[in-house]
Amino acid sequence: MSNDPDRDAPADAGGAAAAGLVGRRGWLARAGAGFGSVALAGVLADEGLLGAEAVPAAAADPLAPRAPHVRPRATRVIWLFMEGAPSAVDLFDPKPELTRRHGQRIAIDVFNGSPGPLMKSPFAFRRHGESGAWVCDRYPAVARHVDRMAFVRSLHSDSNDHVPALYQINTGLARPGFPAAGAWVTWGLGSESRDLPGFVVLGNSEGVKGGPLNWSSGFLPAAHQGTLFRPRGTPILNLARPADLSAAGQRRQLDLLGSLNRRHLGTRPGEADLLARIQSFELAWRMQSRAARVTDFSSETPATRALYGLDDDATRSYGSKCLLARRLVEEGVRFVQVYSDGEWDAHGDLAGNHAGHCRATDVPIAGLLTDLAARGLLDETLVIWGGEFGRMPVSQGNDGRDHNPQGFMAWLAGAGIRGGASHGATDDIGYRAVVDPVTVHDLHATILHLLGLDHRRLTFRHLGRDFRLTDVAGATIGGILA
């Protein structure tokens, strides 16, 4: 491959150049229509209106399914993102030493203000399942699934500030401008859905710190950017056609536009600006029916509604997002990220903050795992739970905890995961990862591995360098794999 980024075509999932594509900078400059790179190949090919020689396959349909590097264990991902940083020592990783030394002061570096003394958890813990995993009493429904989960207890990251930490957990690097994990996954594998985006984000009702850069396609083609579905009201703005326009009338408009654009395309084969325009119109048309159906829960049974907590004011919001995530992966969407509402950012009143978030997410998360398993989807869906970092073992104020990137945890369940496993540990007070530390790059390498992608081979050449989600590091967390 040449080192000239203007001349080289984007690499495929194995890093090889896709012959015949336009130059990378030219493609990226022209592909800014968002949805515009998704649907054209299928639309025109299905209707027999586009010759095979007119558009290179990868440019025409960048989300067409592609073969992984090796046999995958998972085909889809649902990432349950607990924004604001939940405290491991108060949810899944109790530290008896905190109880014994409650009130003692230690020398410790904190992010925000002067550290208080060590603080015991306000919650009680019990062991659950055959694995005997500890779970706090505020997560009783989630606790019933511990034998499906593998706990990674020794994560650490580079930043103690929310925004760079969010960028790192989402993109691999603690600075803006890089492709999110979901973008990398659809870059490597495409999507099985023709009528929906390959990467969907179900956002925080209060907005996500750092905004859309958390689900950006970065320097990858724009087709791989995450599509934000709003948590309330119409999930996608301007999805419905105008009230005074019938479906048949809209289709006639699109057919006329398509006819004119195809005539123009015939004299300018492979013109990315025109492709983007046609693609955006056609995907929007397809999504009007498919997205409306996938977000319509009227066909769900009362039992399913109860399973996700849709009839409870406290759980309805997150339950609706978890149910939508299940429906999206059923439709073939490759990567769904489900943000909790509000923030677990408990600088004060940790007991109230975490109890409230556990209340809002407990039943929906358990319902999602139960439903995926009952439908046979958990065997092919990787589910991830976690935040951007953890919280300190010492108090902040009287009853809060400050940010802690030195040691935090996540759990994974579903396809390819060894249920009941536990990897790594923090020290006796939960401050620092000391046993088998795990970096964010290691977590990303493991996610890609389960999807059949070698993180070292999933590359994209940009500004003379082959970039990857795991930068120049990363190793699979072997102990949690089935």
C-alpha cells in the first residue's frame, strides 16, 4: 500500500486496499451526508438499475456484511453504558477492608478537592449463583444472572475527567476525533440490516458528556458513524413524511429524483457526491417503515412489557431502551449502545445516587438478558455493562466518592463469555488495579476477538499511518472466554 493517503483506497478488514475506490480524502470529504453511504447498492442493484461496473462495491454499500478474520463467537453487541462512573466497591466488588477501616485517613490522590477518610459501602452484599458472585442488595434482578456474566475487576484508564475518559472507553483514545468501537465493528463486518443503521446509540435523556464524538466515525467513512435514537418521543427526527404527502406520492418523487440522478450518474460513474445524495434519500425512505415498526412496542405482550419494567415509572425509560436494543439486534443491527439516564456521578449522596440508578436499570437489564436467552439471541449477542471509570475508596464531602481511573470494573455476558468467571482484582480498598490489570485496549481487543476480528489487522490508513481501535497495544482477556 502506498503511503500517500490521497491515492490509497481505504483498507478492508484485513488491512488490504480495496481496489478501485476513490482517494481517501476525497471520499471522506464527499461522504458527509451521514446516512448517505448506506443503501444505494442494494436499492439500485435490487431494481436492476445500476451496472456492476458503475460503482465499486465497497463504496456503493459500505455496510454490506463482510467475513470476519476468524470464526466469530458473537455477531452483535449491546453495550449497556452506565455514564458517570458507577462504583465497583458499592455494586459488585465489596471490600471488607473498607468496612474495617471506615473513617481512617490515608494518603491518596483525588481528582476534585481534598480527600476524606475511607468510606465503607452503604449497601449490603450477598453471594449469588453457583459462581458465588457478590452483588449489592440494590441489584436483585441483575444478581439472578451472575452465572451468565464474566467480571473484569481490574480495568484502568488514563483520565480522571469524564469527557476524555468517555472518549477513551468509546474510541480507545482519550482525545476527540477517533472512530468509536461501533464504527470500527461496522467497518470490519458491515451490518446485516439493509434498512437500519449498523451502529445505533440510545442516548442519555440528559445528553452524553462529549456529545456525538463518542459515537463518531472519525476518519472512517461516514456510513459507520453511530446514529442517535432519541430516548423520548420520535426516535429519529423528521422520520415521518409530511402529513399532506401520501406514501405513493413520496415514492413517485423519489423515483423521479432517482431517474434523473441515475441519468446523471451514467455519465459520471462512481461520483461520490451523487452517490451520497441518492443513498440518503433511499435509506430515509426505507427507514420510514422499518424504523417505525422497530420502535413500535404495541405488538409486545403484557409479559414482555412487565419483563422490561415498561409499566413502572421508575424503569420505563431504561426498560424501553433495553427492549428497543433487543428489537434492533433482531433486525440485524450490528452494534447498539444503550446509555443509562442521568449520571452515576456520585460526588455526594452516593447511597441515594446509586440506589436510584440501580432501581432504574435493574429490572430492564435482567429483562434484556432473560429475553435474549429465551429467544436464542444471547448465544450470538455480546452484552457489556460498565462506565468510563470508577470511584474512590475514600469519601468526598460526607457521603460521596470522587473519580477513580486507577481501578474499576465491567462485566460481559452472552456469546463467547465464560459465565461465572472473574478476572483481575483491585487492592484491598478498591483503589488501584493490582492483579492482572486490564487496559481499555485489552477490553476492545476482546470485544473484536469475540466478533471474529483480529484487533491487529482491523486497520485504516490515515495520514500515512495504519490506525486501529487498539492503537499499538491491546491483548485479549483470555480468562473470561468460554
